[in-house]
Amino acid sequence: MHGWLIIDKPAGPGSTQIVSAVKRVMRDGGYPKTKVGHGGTLDPLASGVLPVAIGEATKLAGRMLDSDKAYDFTIRFGEETATLDAEGELVARSEVRPTLEQVEAVLKRFTGEIEQVPPSFSALKVDGKRAYDLARAGERVEMRSRAVTVHHLSVRDEQCRDAPSSEDKNSARPGFAPLGPSTPLARNAIPWPPLEQVTLSALVSKGTYIRSLARDIAHALDTVGHVTMLRRTKAGPFGLDSAISLDKSAALAKARQLEQALLPLTAGLDDIPALPVTPDQARALRQGRKLIGIAAKPGLHLATDRSVPVALVELHGPELRVVRGFNL
């Protein structure tokens, strides 16, 4: 059992609880004891893609932490909480509600490389302690701003379809007198309604906090807000199409068919070119030795011996050295 089990995490449990649950599922199914880890923390509030590494795939969990992630999330306007989600204490209130048009206009400010202050209720360390431990103890936590990248940010399509079109704005509605094209108010006959909430989609770099992004978007709209729904739709190369529920994994394990849902170790290295090596070269790499004179482009490669992964290697100058070896 070496590979990736992609769990569709429900809202509620934390990532470490999901890892414990997968261990229990494997134990109940009679599978040999092996290492299990996850490739990217998800808040308890969040649901969606959680890559769970099994066996030798745990050696690649760090690479998964560095990968880009995609999310769908809902911002409820008018209230900001201490945790920036639905679980926290109310800390600010506003009567201002933006329109969809205003939301779409402000999203441009948050696309590309931006500066972001992480939530005080986060797992980041401040003076050697977890920020959320300090915050829960009532201490004032000063979080430093840092650069993150938002590759894509948009309103979910279904919400756009519900917005009034230009034709709708120029058409008559019950209670409104028909307006001709020459009427000054014709273009805005049906105003954009204020929003209580909006659902967005984002593709972001590692270290980006969606809760902070939601807070900052609300502030840019001269109001406050917090996240009420957060769903990760992609983590690195893994998406919802390959994710299964914990109940499904338990059923497969009891039937001794968990392998059906297990993606290969190499699925987490889809952006790394394969580098075939000979059995003798594979033996040397497994021993941690460098190889000289390998014809390949500089950079990371996946050394394989007859399609079996041997090691993640890096070619620098004439030397090929092992970055991470696999015991397969």
C-alpha cells in the first residue's frame, strides 16, 4: 500500500482526525500497519479534497503542501468574527451590503501577488507558540503580513446567471413603468440588488488563507464579512473527481478492495519528468550514491527502473543526486 487516497473531507473533523480515521479504516480492513499522513491542512469548517499519503507516498507530503490549491467559498456580509468563519465570536458589524457588480469590480485588486495578514486563529507559530493557542487564551496576536499569489478569483458561474442582464435592466417589471431607450434611467431600471452573501472560486498559492482573503474583500467593499462555506476543489494534481468519502473508504477496506481507490505514488509527481535508469544505477541511487554523466536536463526528475519509482533526484551540473529515495 503505497500511494494516495484522496478523501472528500466533510466539514467538522480536522485533517489529523481524517488521517487517524484512515489508519483505523486500514486496520479494520486487515491491511498491514504503514505510515499515513496528509498533504495539506484543511480547517475543520472546510470540506473537500484532502490528499492522504500512504506508505512511501508520505515522503512526498511536503511537496503537496507547497502545491497550489483551488477553493469555492462563501462570504456572508455584515458580520466579522474573531476566527473569520462561522464558529467565531462576533467582533464587528456593518449595515453595508455590496452588489454583485461591486464585488466583481473589486476582485481585480486581489488577483496576482498580494500582501495578506493571516488569521490570528491559525496554526502559524508566533514566538514558538501556535497562534490559535495564544488567541484562545485571550492574548493579542500580531500576525505579520506576507506575500501570497492568487492565480484566479471569480464569482461562481451560477451566481452570475442569477444576476440581472442588461436586457432585464431595460425591461419593465411589476410596479415599474416601462422605460424607453431615451429615458435617462433606462439603463438602471432594475438595479443590482444588495447581496447578503456571495460565493467565489479561487486558485491560490501555498500559504494563502481564504478566511483572510474573504475578510479583505469585505473591507475593500466598505463592509465586513466572514466565511460560511469553504470547499477545496483541488490540491496540486488531485481534484474532487478522484475523491471518495470516509464511508466509501471504510466499505472498500472491509471488502479488501481499498486498492481500487488508491492512486499511485507517481500521481503526486505529475509535473516531474521520468528518468529511466539501469538496474545498476538504480541500486546506486537506493544506496544514496551520486551518479555522474547522466544525459538529462538540469532540475528534478523521477528516476525509474522499469517503471518502478526509485528516487526523486536532481541533476545539477554533472552530478545526479538523490533528493528523496523510495523503498519500493
